[in-house]
Amino acid sequence: MVQMSAFDFFEEYLDKPSLFKNPDALTLKFNPDNIPHRDKEINLIAQILAPALKQVKPSNIFIYGKPGTGKTLVVKNVLKNMEKISGSKNIPLKLIYLNCKMQNVADTEYRVVAQISREFGKDVPITGLPTNEVYNEFFSVVDDTKQVVILVLDEIDVLINKCGDNILYNLTRINENLNNAVLSIIGISNDVNFKNNLEPRVKSSLGEEEIIFNPYDALQLKEILHQRAELAFNESSFDPLVIAKCAAYAAQQHGDARRAIALFRVAGELAERANKILSEEFVDMAEKQLEKDTVMELVKNLTLQSKLVFYSIISSLKNRVTPAFTGEIFEFYNHICNRNGLDVLTQRRLSDLIGELDMLGLINAKVISKGRYGRTREISLAVDADYVNKISIWLEDDLELK
């Protein structure tokens, strides 16, 4: 049997017809003009922000919802249309989007303010200035002209966890120091309880409108995938049952449209490598691949304390089939923190982190009553058993545990 060279493989690949006509339609960077099942949210955000087009400061907006419910997509869609209107009518409007999960951009208060300043063309050094001086530079460049500034802080809960809520307080009070410009904030978070951890002074300074994005159901996900399929795939390149299967998988994952679209894309890539039409078998293969990738990505992006709590849960549940309780987790967490010289959180704060791990889908935390002894959480792992040992080893290495 003659072995094919890499050159021959690429030649053959270029000559082979593709299942895809526009694979970008199945990526995160793709922003469709039409967003199914989000008309109500689009209209509400547009109504709140509309005063900006008349140079009036709109209310701050805080948007909550599980991952993949269209929060970022909708905000970008509304802002894109505002930008078109303001551009055509010469309305001084500045729109800034910042993803707070980006490393080296939103990991300190200094870097966030410096990055926003750069959006206005101000060259601020990455480090070196006192934080109050960076704020002064920011105030100066923002207030240089009469304008309305809308600042989008995506994954704002991540920013507050990294930097504390002082930055949010300063940004919401900025208008007291401006003479020409006004600034409004749009905060986007996967954590509905995010605001509960803010200081009272910060909460009172927000003056925000809240919008909740509910998860998509399986029928809505099917319509979303039909829309993307028409854009992404060549005709007759996939079995129509694939859409229903992708939608069903994602509906089980809290109605996550991003998950459904990623599943569709990866299944298509696997089918194309196999030189076959996209069928249901490739969806099953893609689901296994994505599950593994997603879990590790979630774990890698946890904060230090969340990693410690998750490791404590994994260790507490090792070699047992029954769930663990919050008290057991806290006892193990306390032990590894003390042994490794790490700060120990209160049991109440640990309980909050358990709730966040539950929201991320890494664990199942069920609140149960113990009668006169109060309530506790019954905790079990939501991660496939095949990955648990690998995650545990990775956490031990990452946390440098003794």
C-alpha cells in the first residue's frame, strides 16, 4: 500500500467538495442580523438605550441568564444598530465592549481602566502609574467632547471576583466628575445572584434596570439551528434529524444555544473528515468530544478558591456512591487550606461557591431540610466519571497541593 504524502493529502483535500459553504456561521464571532426568540429582550434594551441618541444618559442595564441564552448576541445586535443610526446622523455616541474574562485586560482595576482609555485613543502604559492617576487620565479623555458613552462589561461577575466591587462603584459615579460626556454601563453576567455580593454603597449607585434571559427550549433551539444550517451548510450535506438531536442535547444543558451550535459545527467537521454526510452518529461523537473539552475549560477558568472547593468535593466523594453534605466538604476544604497555608473562607462563602459550581454544571447541589438542625446541601458530581480522575490530577498540579 502506497503511503500518501502530506502534499498529496492537501491536494486531494482541496479537490474534495465540502459539507460547509460558510463555517463561520457556526462560530462565536458570527452575529446574525436576525436573532430568533429574543424580540422582547431586543426591544426592551433598545427602549432603555434610545435616549442616548438624543444625548440623554440612559439607565445602566444589568443582564442575567445562563450561558448560551443570547445575552451578548442581543446586546451587540442592538449596539450595532445604534452605531448605524448615530453614524448616519452624526450623533456623538461611543460604544465600548469589554470581555472581562480576557487575561491581561480585565484582571486588575488598573488594566480595565487603562484598556477603556485606549478605546478613546489615549496611550496608557500597561503598568507603572498610580490607579487614581489612571482614572484621571480616563476622566480627561472621556470628557474631552460632548458625547454619550455606553460601556459593556461582559462577564462582569468575573471582573468583580478579580478586582473587587470598587471599580464598579467608581465607574457608576463617574458622571459626577464629567462636564461634557455621560457614561452608562451594561453589565452581562451568567450569575443571577451576582449583585447579592456587592457592597450596599455599590448597589445604591447602580440605578440599573435588570433583564433576565430565560433558557431556550428544544423547539426554539431547532429554529436557531435551522437558521444557522441554511447559512453554514451546502444543500443535502446533512440528515435533517441532526438538527433535532443537537437541539435535544443542548436543551438538556440548560437551553444553551452556543452549545447547540458548537455541537452542530463539530459534528459537521467530524463527518467531513470521514468523507460522509453529516448523520446522527457524528452528533454523538461530537457530544463526547465537547463534553470533555468543556469541562476542562470550565475547571481551568475557575478562581483559586473555586478550584479548592471543587477539589474538596471530588476528594470527599472519592470511593463512595452516596452524596456528600456541605459540612463534610467544608471540613475537607479547611484541612487542605491549612495544610497548604492558604486562606480559608467562611462556610457561608464556601456555600456560595458551591452554588456557583452547581450553576456551571460541574456538580449537583440539592438543598435538603434536616428538621431542627436546619438545611444543608446534598452534593454529587455532574461530571462524567471518566474525567473525574484526570480533573483531580490536574487540580492537584495546578494548585500545587501537598
